[in-house]
Amino acid sequence: MKAKNIILLILRLLLGAFFITTAILKLLSIDEFEIYIYSFNLFGFVFSTVIARLVIMAEMLFGICLMAKLLYKYAWWLTQAMLVGFTLLLIYIAIFRNDTNCHCMGDLVELNPALSIIKNIVTMALLLLVRKEDDYQFKGKKWAIVGAFLVSFATPFCVVPMDSVYNKFVSPDENVNLKKLTEIQTDSISTFRFSEGNYIVGVYASGCKYCKMSAKKVHQIMEHNAIDNSKFQILIWGDTTHIQQFMDETECNAYQWHSIDPFSAINLVEGHFPTFIMMTDEKIIKSFDMRGINESEFVEFLK
């Protein structure tokens, strides 16, 4: 094998592995990726979760096809088209949003739009070098193609199922101690008070990454559907500095929030953070964890 062919082989394998890696990195921070897509206010939250997984599926499938030379021409052109589309979107983001992380490589490797544009241009240029390739011909090729599709689909949709699907099979309800909630409300030091009508109480730990993710998700739902901020209250424990960092990072300063001691918080929700409590006046209607957050249910209950 000539040196040129060896270099092109290595390059093709590296490009395929790169797309599979970016897919896995997105999957590892799928909640943040879903929220990011939802933040464009173009789709509902459930559809945003589908789009997030379709992007991951496409990257994984194209990576496998490039490495294994399955449906190579189709995979090559579709990969280039995907990169062009993402680059145009990144240009829009850089001009009109200027996000610090576009989630192109998940949260583990943060890239701003400018760096991601450069990454895409370099990747497209490298793909041009391996354009003149043909499919591998081997026995069982059709089954290999089917296997590539199944793996690419199952990884984002089955290994990490959408919350809307997950909740069909697993009950998200958490136990809430109403007596402890009443004690917190009647405590002379506490600023938390029961409200009238329908509202939701979020119980967070300031250092909990899942609490931060769910707080961002709730904020996006509230903002996207123009729900009155008074309909959502926050009970949070932690020191003052961490609580303020939590509020700033999740953009939750606009909501009523109340600091409570950790023992009260743990007893209130039996250590399950985050927990959300749907309430009508002083009555608990339902409680659920972060996987139970449902946009349509939020809107119906609060509006």
C-alpha cells in the first residue's frame, strides 16, 4: 500500500471517529443539549428532545459509515451538507446570540461559535481529501448497514430515552412531607409562604448539577410560554455564595426564591433533589423529579 493511501486511510478513520466522538459527547450532556435547542424558541420541548437525538444519531451514523465505507458516497455528501448547515447556524449564533458554548461537542469540551465555525471548515476541508472512496464490498454488507442504523438509533433513543418516554414506564413521583412544608411556611425566619391558586415549588440543592439543569429547563418553559413568574417558587439550600451562583447561572433571579436549611430540605423531599411540587393553594396536587418535567403539563396547570 502506498504512503498516500495509508495517510488517506488514517485520515478517513480519524474523521469517522471524530463524528462518533462528538455524538457521544453530546449524549453525555444530553439535558444541556436539549435545553440549548429549546432556547431558540422554535420548537416545543418534546420536539427539541427529538431533534437533539436525531443530530446525535446522524453524527454517529455518518461516523460509522465513513469508517466502515458503508454507503460511502451518500454518507460523505450528507456529512458535508450537515456541516454546511451547522456552520450557517453558527454564523447566526455568533452574530445575534454570541453564546459562550454552542454545545457542538457537549459540555465536556466547550467551544464558542467562532471556534466551532473554524472546526467545521477544517473538517469539511479534510473530508474533501477523502472524497474519492468507494464502498467496501463484502459478504453481509446489507446486515452491516442495518446494524449501523440500529446502533445509531438505539444509542440516543433507547440508551438515554427522552423524558416523555421514560415517564411512561417509570413513575417520577417523589414523596413530599407536607408537614415539613407547612413548618417551613410557618417558620418566622422563613420567607416562604403558600400562594393562592395553582403554582409550582422547585426544591433545589445549590451544588447539585441536576438541579441546575432542571432549573434551566423550567426557566426556558416559563419564558417560552410567557407564564407569570409568580407561578413558580424556589426552595433552595446551600451557603449564600453558592445559592447566588446557582441563581445567576440558571437565570432564576426573577423568581421568588427562599433559602432553607439542609435538614429541612432533606426531610421535605426525602433527599431527592431536585423535586417539583404542584400545588393548589396549600394542597399538594403532584410531585415529580427532573425527568417528570412536562412542558404541556406545566402550561395547562399554570395558565
